[in-house]
Amino acid sequence: MYNNSKAVAMANLWVAFAAFFVAIVLGLYQVVNRSGRFPQIESHEMYFASVSTHGVLMGFVLTTFFIMGFGYYTANATLKRPLWNRGLAWVAFTVALGGTVLAAIPLLTGHASVLYTFYPPLKAHPAFYIGATLLVVGSWIWCLEMIMSTVTWKRDNPGQVVPLAMYGTTANAIMWLWTSAGVAIEMLFQLIPWSLGLMDTIDPGLARTLFSWTLHAIVYFWLFPAYIAMYTILPKVAGGRLFSDEMARIAFIMLLVISVPIGFHHLYMDPQQSAGFKFLHMLGTFGVAIPTLLTGFTVLASLEGAGRLRGGKGLFGWIGALNWKEPMVVAGMLALFMLIAGGWGGMINASYQMNTLVHNTQWVTGHFHLIFGGTTVIMYLATAYYLWPKLTGRRIASRSMAVMQLWLWAIGMLILTMPWHVLGLLGQPRRISSTPYDSPLVAQWDPHELAMIAGGAVLLFSALLFVLNLLLSHASKTLDRVSDDDWAVAVHPPLSVPRSMNGFALWNGIVAVWMVVAYGIPIVQLLILDAPGSMPWGY
Amino acid sequence: MHVDPLEKKWMYVVGFITVVMVGSMTYAAIKMNLHPPSNVEAIDPKTLHLSGEFTEDKLGATTNEDGSITVRMVAARYSFYPQMIEVPVDTPVTFRITSPDVLHGVHVPFTNMSTMVVPGYVSEVTTTFLKEGEALFLCNEYCGLGHDYMWSKLKVVPKG
């Protein structure tokens, strides 16, 4: 039997969801704290330690470990052969987990309250930076595993079309290597030596520029598995076919190529970069909206096909005809809804001029909770329900609880994030633990804060149901048959695809050139300008 | 490669949306001169309080020859200095802000005054306030445990 990665996949997935649960509890504490209604629990030290931990767990731990676990299963199940090197997969897991624990200690003890963006010159304990770097290094080993699995399969199956789910997973691995280089350079050449006292000063403007290199495409690193599930699992589970295999490949390629060289939309308000390069990055940022818009079409079309096959009639009848008792179908539809809402918000953030009105307000925080916590994470949860039987050989403990949990997740996320966007439009700044401002705005903010507490509570309840269901599923009834062939079939299954849609050589070349154009001069300029650096500061 | 005709139509719609959005931003940048703050200028955070443009006696609002206003401020834990600024309404105001300590960000709600303040660099933003009254400068980037308390007052007063 070729599936030799079940244990390592499961290990990664459990680390992901354990981190997820801890982070949710912290999230509820934060929203309650910030409302100002419970002065007994208010503490700046605890709040900012909590936010830092919450951000690292959700943004780096949940995501990386989920992606690694899902990737191992995909490699086995689509390529129908053992992992390229299973020992290395365990090395990746150990390094990543070791790094996570190393970073968690200062985080949880208040020695790394620098938030998940860790902008200098605020300085955390060096163990935080080293731990975070190890987590990334572990993920690089996973990338190697994914790439080599595909490369060796292609060598042994010349001329064959790489299965779509593995093509997407490999695209994600390559994109992650390109984009994580930015934060790796920041860590290795700035933050780690500086926090260890080996360097007296560093340039915070350069640090922000390097981090921006990673900051956009990392969200696509997170989003890719959600899209992979939408393209290659959801259509079949819904009872239909994938509308277009080729368009899915094109979407993956566009995400790989465009999402890295566009980080300056995170730096629109920064003084160390100039208008010209900000404008250039804006153009690319609007380009990267295109694969998402294409994905929306293809996935909706696939679902419509499934609905009509089930008897749905009329313009919208196919929606009701879908199997709403199936967790993946529920998650897919809710994810698409939240993608539309969050996506339009994202376009405002990406706007060269309008960003001024929302930058570093709570609009941004509301946006990424909706698009990440909503669209991406709900697909992670549904994919977990899909993977568990395949990895354990047992049925999900309660399918109906899974469906309810997913609905609650989306509803809770909407209750949480809609007022959050409004708070941003009403001028509330980001990253505050309370609102001691001498302004009538504070009273205007208050009802929205309260609504957000309700959202947070619903999300915590939903997360509880999720973890409970998965735990119970380890002891549920075994299944007679577990199939590794539950991948969606395209309406027109490709018998062959152009080399450029079966590999990545051309796209790597384009990324390399585009990165030199988009980041070359901006980084070199900072090295030449040599702005006086900053010593470490505590918080 | 086979592309469904409906999908082809959608691709044209997507292209159209993209062109309209990018076109409007390009127009606003070139014709209306609307850009995010983009002055690149270095300064030494360790000595800016001792000599030069940002010593304490030079902070605040000054009127330029053409009637526009230049406001020099320092963002430092945990306030913006001077803590109260008065500027006339309907007049171009250029803010020059820098930090001697850590990262800050500042925005005035309901206006387009917004910028990051990065130690080692001088941020420059030019805007015109259209409404008289009292407003707040709010720090919007985490700068330490006192970040919540970092704010200052802006008064927009009648011209002349």
C-alpha cells in the first residue's frame, strides 16, 4: 500500500488544530478585554502577549502544519506512490514543532509581545525569532518533499498530466519558497543577530520592506489549500464535476507568479519607499485579483452543475438542490460568500489612494479575519472532516454536528467582522487593547465592540464542536472501504496539457525577473541610503 | 485548450473590471496628483532632538510664504508632540513627522491624513482639512504597552 504518510499527516494536522483551539480562546479574551466592559480582566501586558500568541498560532502554526499534513495526503493519494522520503517528512515536522515550542515559551511568558509581524525596533527575546525561523525551515523541508514527489513522478511517468491537486500543492510549495525568502533574510541578517546583541542597530525601514516581500504571498500560501479543496474535492463531493481543469491550472500559475512581487501595498503609508514603486506594486496587486475572480467562476460553475444534476431548476434552483447535509458543500458555499465580501474589502486595501482611509484601522483587522478566518479556515475545517476518515479509516463521529459547526463558524465570523469593518471606517486604530481617547468617537464605537463579543463567543463554541468531533472520530465506527480516489473529475479531463501547465520552469523564471524589478532597486536603495539604524527597544 | 464560452465572457468582465479600477487609480494619480505619502528622507533618530529641524523649539505649525502651513511633529512614546496643533481650514497643510524611538503610525479619522512613522526616516504628508472643529491624531501602529494612550489633539480653525 503506497499511503505511507498517514501518521505524519495526522501529526501535522493535530498540531494545527490544537494551536487553532488555543488561539480561539485567546481571541475571545481579547475582544472581551478591548470592549472595556470588564475592567477586572484588563491588562495591557496580558492583552499584547495574547494578541502576539494568537497571531502566531493562527497565522503561522495552524496554517503551516495544516498545509503540510494536507500536502502529504495529497501526494500519496494523487500520485499513488509512497512519499519521496518519509523520514524527511518527520524531520520537517520535528524542526517545525521544535521551533514552534521554542517561540511559544517567550510568547506565553510575555517576552515576545511584538505581535505576529514583529516589526523592529521593538525587540523580543531571541528565542522567539529563532523559533519562528525554525518553523519556516521545517516548512521548507516540506516544500522539498512536495517538489521532489512531483519531479520523480514526472520522471517515472513521462508525458503524463500531473494530477491537478498535486500540481496545485507543488505550485504552493514553490510560491512559499519564493515568498518566505523575504522574512528569512530579515530574520537571518537583521532580527536574530540584532536580538542576540551581535549587531547594534538595524534599519526598521529595510526590515519592513523585507517583511512585505513575504507578507502578501503568505496569505496565498494559506489560501492555496482552500482553492485546491474547492477545485479538486468539492465538485465530486457535491455530486458533480470540475468545470475546467485547465482554468484551475491557470489560476494556480497566476497565483504563483503574481502574488510575490506585490508586497508594497502593505507599505503604501511608509516613508522609506517612494510613489513609483508603490504604484508598480499596485498594478500587480490588481493583477492577483484575477485568479481569484476566475476561481469564483469555475468553482461556482462546478457547483451549479452538481446542483442541476441533482434536479435543481431555474436561475437559482440549483442552490437549494445541493446536498446541504454534506460538510464540504456547506463550507464551500459559505467560503465563496465570505470570499466575495472579503475580496471587495481587499480591493479597497489594495487601492493606491483609498488605502489611506483604512490603513492601520480596524477595517484591516476585520478584513483579514473575514477572508482568512472565514473563507480560508472554513475550508480547512471542511477538509479536516474529509481527511479524517481517509487517515483513520473511521467515519466522522457526527456529520450533522459538522454541518452545524460550519454554519456557526460562518455566522460567528460575520457577526465578528461586519462591525469590525465599521469600527475601522469610524476611525478606530489597530492593535489597541482599550480606547482611552478623549473623543465622542469612543461612544460611537461601543455598540460594535459589544456585537463583536457575541461573534467571538459563537466562534469559540463552533471551534469546540469542531475539535470535539475530530477527537470522537478517532474512536468511531470503522469504515469498510476508504478510498483515495475521491478527487474531482473534470468535465473535459485533460489528456495532455502544454508543458507550461504541467511544470514550473517558465513561471520560476518570470517570478525571478519580476522580483528583481519589483524589489531590487527598493532594497538596494535602502542599502545605499543607509538610514541611521535603531537600537533595540523594549515594550 | 478548451475554454467554455460562458467562462470566456466572464474573463472579459474580469478584464473590464480590472481596467476600470486600474484606470481610475492611474487617472487619480496622474491628473489629480493623489498619491500615498512618498517622501524618502533619512534622519538620525538618536540625535534629532539635539539639533536640526526637529528640536523642540521648532516643532509645531509655521506659515509658509505662499500661505500653506508646515507642521513639524515628533511621534514618541506615548504622544505626538506638540500635543495640540492648530491649523486653518481649507488650507494645504504639510506634516513632517519623525520618531526618535519605535515604529508609529498616525491617522486623523475621516480625513486623508495618514502615515507610518519609521525611525530613521521623515514622513511627509500634505493634505487639506475641510471641516472646522476638534479632531484627534491617533497612533495606529503597535509601539509598546502604552500604545492605547498615544494620541494628541488637532484643531481646525477658521482661516485668518
